[in-house]
Amino acid sequence: MPTQNTDLLTAGNIAKELAVSDAKVKKSIQQLGIKPKAKKGVCNYYSKDTVSKIKAALK
């Protein structure tokens, strides 16, 4: 059974939190060169501090 870590978010969850599209978030992640904190299968998980970096990049 996988352990749930509530401190990590997917790009989709970050997009929901910022009320923007997934594509904008993924593009910002790529432009900023942000590396995922964890990876499970094809899903990348990012820390909560990443949200503020992406929010700043989207402005």
C-alpha cells in the first residue's frame, strides 16, 4: 500500500490550486527547471514551495 504524502502535489493539483490550466503549470515547471521531489510511475510530485515559484512565473 503506497504511503500518502500530503506535502507533495502533482502539476494538476498545482493548477487547480492556482486556478490555471495544467499546460501553463507544466510549461512553467519546464521553463524554471524545477525537478520533482518524488516520482511514481509517470506522475511527478512537487513540494508546496514550488507553488509560490510557479505563481510568480505566471504573473
